[in-house]
Amino acid sequence: LNLSEQGEERGTFPVWGPLISDGHWAFAAFACLASCETMPSVAFFEEPESHLHPHRLPLVHELFRTMSEREGNPCQIMLSTHSPHFLDLFKETPDSVILLNQGTCRRLTEIENHEKMLSLCPLGDLWHSNVLRWGNP
């Protein structure tokens, strides 16, 4: 795997393995998986946002969405997170969010007034502040 970085003054230059952060390695692994011709039917990721800058989370979300909507060979993505920033990215697909609390699970769309709450506040804030009353980090 060869990685390079785009610099403002130096153009593109190679970045060697020991200099690459854990977040870059994780993102590279997600991107490699998303570009594979053959993909598993189900993939599990625990806290894929770990070691990533919050500004990179939309890219990871998009990679997972692309994998799950792939024509002919879609992959069902299951992930867990403790990041309100990452959870915010699922606001447009509330039916895909399942909250767990002490061994019990509940789909976000089953929570009363979830649509009104989502119209007023980011999903991550609702969860983190326990406004949803269904578990918090």
C-alpha cells in the first residue's frame, strides 16, 4: 500500500508507514474494502470513528453507504459508535439507527416524537444529552 499526501507548497509526496497515524491506516482499510470487487455480505465495525478527525467522518460514512448500496454485491454494514459526531451523519436515515440500553434495543424511529426532536437538534446531541431517554454514552 503506497500512500501520499497533498501538501500546499510541496505538491504530492509519499508518506511512509511509520509516519502514518492509526486513523489514516483505518481509513485506508475502509477505502480498500469499499473498492474490492468481491465484498462480504455483512461487515461489522466497532467504533470506526476511532483515531479519525471529526472532519473525516463524512468520508467514512459515505464509504459505508456506498458499500451498502452497491449494485449486485451490496454489503450490510453494522457498526457501533460512541461518537455523537458520527451519529449525526445518520440523521437522514433514522430507520437505520438502533439504540442499545442495558441489553435492550430500540429503533430510533420507534421513539415517540423522534421526527420533531430531529428537526430541532442534531441526532448526536439528542443521544448524548439523553433527550431520547433511551441510553446515552
